[in-house]
Amino acid sequence: MSATFTLDGRTIPFTEGQTILQAAVAAGAYIPHLCFHPDFKPHGSCKVCTVKVGGRHAASCTARAAAGAVVESDTPEMNAERRALVQMLFVEGNHFCPSCEKSGDCKLQATAYDLGVVSPHFDHFYPDRPVDASHPDVLLDFNRCILCSLCVRASRDVDRKNVFALAGRGIRTRLIANSRTGRLADTDFSHADKAAHVCPVGVILHKRRGFDTPIGKRVFDLKPISARADSTAEIAAVEADGS
Amino acid sequence: MPSPLLQAPAPAEAAATAMARHRHDPFELLQVLREVQEACGWIPPEAIDCIQARLALPRAKILGVATFYSFLHIKPCGRYRILFSDNITDRMLGSAALMDRMCRALWVERGKVSEDALVSVDTTSCTGLCDQGPALLVNGLAVGRLGERRVDDICELVRGKVPLGEWPAEFFRVEDNIRRRDVLLGASWRPGEALAAALARGPEALVEEMKASKLRGRGGAGFPAGLKWQACREAPGKTRYLVGNADEGEPGNFKDRVLLASSPDAVFEGMTLGAYATGARRGFLYLRGEYRFLLDRLEAVLARRRAAGLLGEAILGRKGFDFDVAIHVGAGAYVCGEESALIESLEGKRGTPRNRPPYPVTNGYLGQPTVVNNVETFAASCLVALKGGAWYAGLGTPESTGTKLVCVSGDCDRPGIYEYPFGVEVRQVLADCGARLTQAVQVSGPSGACVPAAEFGRRLAFEDLPTAGALMAFNAQRDMFEVARNFVHFFAHESCGFCTPCRVGTSLLTNMMDKLANGHGSPYDFAEIERMNLLLQNMSHCGLGHSACNPVLGTIAKFRPAYERRLAHEAFEPAFDLDRALASARQMTGRDDPAAHVQPEMDETA
């Protein structure tokens, strides 16, 4: 019998060393998250997965599961705070869901819908983020970057290429490509890389197949993200399918 | 002294020299970049080519590091790079007007490089010269006591392209301003004496004395130093490291500067004691970039101590007791004062705080057990070694033993360093420094507490007002809203950008405070500010985000009228101001006549 904790009253088993979110995902329970991916070491930057453990805030992707812990996640208080974080991500970049070819497959959009985000709430920053269309197979639209570092981690830890990195600091933090020109075409990036298939939003876009799956039939058009216990794997499956 | 830049070396040569000096160790990336910056005035792409090839690092990683630190530049920023310290104390002494004066005289816009690529002028976070401000950095070197005359002189020197080495030495003189000495600054003992006392006792006994002294961390958090040393000593690991934290970026703090200038032997001897107690063989002094001017002096002290057998192999003749200290110079990042971010920075990375646990004491530098203590903590440990833990525990208060270096600045006659036993009342400090009609003091800097006059009976101690040292006094003329706004700007500038709430939230908070300052505030904005503060406190990754709201929460609680004055409108107003937005158009056309301004709409009821 493995140890357990409770998530909103539901009993979740875990193995030694697992974090709260890892255990929840394995058990098919949903805690909203953006920078977490089950294939990678938890990072803890987006903070959308923040829960209350014994009454204290903690990022569930990095907080170790402990036997008997009482975890609160799907509460009006936590969801209100998450909503604010998601709104912050929207105003920090330039997100135009209606014209974005990732619409329906985007975790930011799906999470926002699920949390009941109906407006950006905060004043927009309108950053100037030019796109990089240099690569023959992949377009980089930095306007939608939420700085989750998944592509950085995938390229470094799986592809062993270090194609991406974060640069700058604070509100000027940005994603860069590993070449003297800064262009993706001048790196050794390939659309078959793991890094090409982990973007939860619409930064890394595969050319010529943007609308292979029509709007309305995409992952989160069919079911809200909270009803998909393993949404990350589903998106990955969709992407792998077409590449 | 940094290169005067009359003849900058070729980028490749500068990179090769810097890498050789650091044994081509990729973990020394930040030091290599800093030295290239110093030699060339920026980090040219050709230098990055060499570093990329020789250290076998991805270019994007090098750029990621180079763009994280404020004092590193991957674009030319002028042969003279002038940065005005932008702490509230500098502002109170007129720094904004002085910077405008310099910009006008040098025909340069703030934040931009002059057309002839000669000079750039901008602001930077507090440079730690609050007791002798307003201050600036020129090519990384501190200049204090600015006035119109000195600013004009600097403009002349810049225009004349005079190398920094030929500038008047008086400009670069930094005073210690020690106003009150107690057991630490007043001690007179010979270098090596504390070590000899420790060697006579043995390492276990030294740890016991440290625990008995109840000496707590002087960086502000107050963790018992003896317990930290013991935990590191007992942690499993191949090797152990020790770090002296002199990255005092908290605005208003300057005690590390004075301690390193006046008692460097106490700091290094304390670090050597820590090495003896924990078994560490390598130590680092993390010196904030703003204190670059201390580097050569500190290297000389280290050399002297090596020659005297107080550092290096077989210290004081004790076989197997080997320890040495390398100085790591920061490059403008407040967040690196946080111990796990500091370790990332030591490893040549962006200064992003790590997920904790595990803590540095088990998983620190290169994943090994590491003690990070403030330099004042190390200096105080010498007194424990010399006089015993029980003696030390008798000083101060039962919960906050010993003495504290307090950095007094702001509205007072005698700013400087005051060493007091813990437990001193704020009132006493204010009387000693000649502060009058004080309405509030900010204790421990922006992340600390705002204390109004009614609470001047409170004590500087971990159990009442914990402090890293700063005490900024504000007289009745000062606007506490502007104080908080300055601090909020500071946190936004220093946010590392890792987590969403701090990266975006500190900038949103800045915009909200600016909106109030610009006269567009309403009760709605006030509620938004309070909501944002809560979010930062609850959701942020590290102490920077958690405390970014402290100045606002503190002043709202204690000086609410300063905010209410700003709520000019009853109903919500957008922050957007058409007339302000047209400023750049006015500037481009060189117009400022009434017709170039948007007239406010006529009030129909008038």
C-alpha cells in the first residue's frame, strides 16, 4: 500500500520523491499547469499549479508529496489567483486567439477558458517581438511566448542541442535561438526534435500544416482541459501525428 | 582600475586573457564576461565567438548570462558609461536634477548612447553610497558626493576624453563614515589570533562555541550560523564550499562596503574559521559589482594573508588545514543576494533562485554542501572564536545576540555606520545620527519595514524589527508615497523574470503606482494595488517577489493619506493619457507650444 495525500478530498497515491502534481497527473486528477510536462524535471516558473498545502501556498509541480497532506486546488480562492496569473501572461505578450493557428490546441487558451477568464483585466504591455520565419519547417512567433522553458529543457536535456535559451531579465526576459545571427535557420534545430513538440502555446509552429485539423475539432474544442487528465500527452500525440 | 579605454584591446585578445585567468573553467563564465566588459567597454560578438569555442558553451547560454546582469552589455554603450544611483536617498539629495544637468551638458538622452558613441547616461539601483550621495558609477567605479560642480567637472572630463586613471582621485574617494564602534569595529586583534584560538579548541568545539554564541545571520534572515556550519559539516558530499556574501544590493545598505574597507581581515579570518569548522577547502567572496573599487585592495589582503600562512596550504602550520578564497565580482543583479541565486551566479549562470529544498547547506555550489553567510556574520565569528560563545551570547538581547552594523542614511546630520548591541531603540539611533522631525524610517531596506514615528520605541532585533542593517530616515517634508513608488520600481528592475507573478506583477505594480502619481488614480486602482500585493506575496518563487509588496503594504497601513491624496477621481480612469503619449511626437518636431498639446475637454457643467 503506497502513501497517499488528499487533493480536494480525493485520495491520491504517490511514490517517494514524486511531487504533488506528478502524483496528481499519474492518478488522472487535474491541477491547472503550463510550464510542467510529465517528461521533464519540474521547473516551477509559471506558478499556475499553485495549491494550498496545509493552508500554505506552494507550487504543486515542485512541492514534494507528503503522506497525509491536505491539498486544496479547485477552490474559488486558488482559481481566482490562477486567473490573475493567466491574465498576466496574456497582457505580457501579444495573444490574438481568433487568428492564432494554435487556437484550440493551446494550453494557455484552454486554461483561460477553464478558469473563466473573460477579459485581460490588466493593461497590455504590447511588447515588440518580431517573428522568426527563417527556418524552412518551423515558424517562431515570440509574441505568444510565456517563458515556460519547455523548449529550452527539451532541446538541452533530450535533443542535446541547446537550441533555445532565455535571455534578458525581469519583464524583458525573452526566448532566443542558439546562433550568431539569432535566427533559428542558423541553428541545428530540426522539426523532428523533441523541442519542436513541447510548446504549450503558439510559439513553435510547424509550417504548412497550421489548419490540418480544422478549428472546432482540436484537442480543447472537443473537451475542456480540466476534463482531459493527460492533456499534455494528447497534444503531443496530435503533433507527432502530423510531423 | 578598469581600462581607461583609450586603446581598448581586440575582443579576441580580451576574451583569451580573461579565460586564461580563469583556467578556462566554464563555471567562471560570469567572471570572464565581466572582465571582457571591463577591458572592451562592452562584450563584442567576436569575444563571444572565442568564449563559445574555447569554453564549449552554447552561444545562447552565454547571451542568456550576458543579458541577465545590468552591468554587462552586448551592444556598445559608450566609452564612458555613467549610471546614477537611483535609491530614494539619492533622489532626496537631488540626483534626478543632477542627471538632467549631465544629460543636457553632454547632449545625450537618458538611456541612450550619444551620437558620437562617447557616453551614455542612465540610472542604476542603489550603489551603496547612501551615506555620501548622490552617487554614480562611471565605467563601474563609484563616485560620491555629487553636486552641480562635480557633475560639470565630470562632463568636462568626458568631453575631453580624459582616461579614468587621470581623473582627480578625490572623485573616487569613498569614506567609511564609522560613527559608532562596539565590539566588532572596535576590536583590536592581530590577524591569525582568532584562528589560533580556534585551532587550540578543535573544529567540533568551534562549532559548539558558535552554537553557544547564538550568532544569527547578519544578512537579515537570522538563521543561526552555528547550526548552518554544523549542518554543512555533517552533510554527505565529496567536497565542501564556503561563501562570504557581500552582494548587499538592498537599497540603503552599505555595511559590507565599510566592513570590507575597514576590517577585511576579520571577514577573511571568519571565513577561514568557517572552513576549519566545516572542512571546506575553497571559499568565495561574492563582491557586488558596485564595489569593484574594493577589488584590488581585497586581493592585496588575500595575498598578505597567504604570505603569513593564514590562507593556502597547512594554515598556521596545521597539516591538512587547507583553504583559500577567490573573489567573485557580481555584475549588477540584486537577486543574487539570495543564497541560491548567488550560487547559480557563482556557477556562471543567470541568477535565478533555485527551488528549495534542497538547501545550499546540503546541495550548494556544484551540488555540494555549501555554507553561505553574510560577511558580517563571518567577521562576528572571529569574536566568538576569540572570546567564546558564552561571552558573545551575553551581548545584545537573548534572542538577538551580539552587535549589528546599522547603515544610517536619509534625513539626518551624520549618516554612516553605527555599531549597536542588538535591541537598540529606533529612537536612540535617530538621536545619535542627528535626525529631526522624522516621520518614518525604513528599516532593512525596501523589503523590510516602514516604521512611523509612533513606533520609534521599537527595537532593532530579530524579535522586533529584523534588519540587514539599513535605516533610512524620512523627515516630515517627505512624501511616503514617493518612497514606496521608488522601492516598487526597484523591485521591478531587479526581478529575475523566472516566475510569472514577480516578472509581470512587479511591472504591473509599477504601472499602477505611476498611474496614481500621474493623477489618474481612483479607489479602483487602490483596490487593484492591494490585490496585486497579495498575489505577489502568495504566488512568487522567492523572497524578492514576496517582499516586493512590503513597501506598499507598509506605507498603505501607516501612511494611508499619502495614497488617498492621489485618488484624484471617484470613478475609474484609464492610465492612458493622450497628451503624454504625444510627448515623443512633440520631441521629434521640436515643439512644445500650446497647440502641440491636447486640451482637456471643457467641463460642460462649468
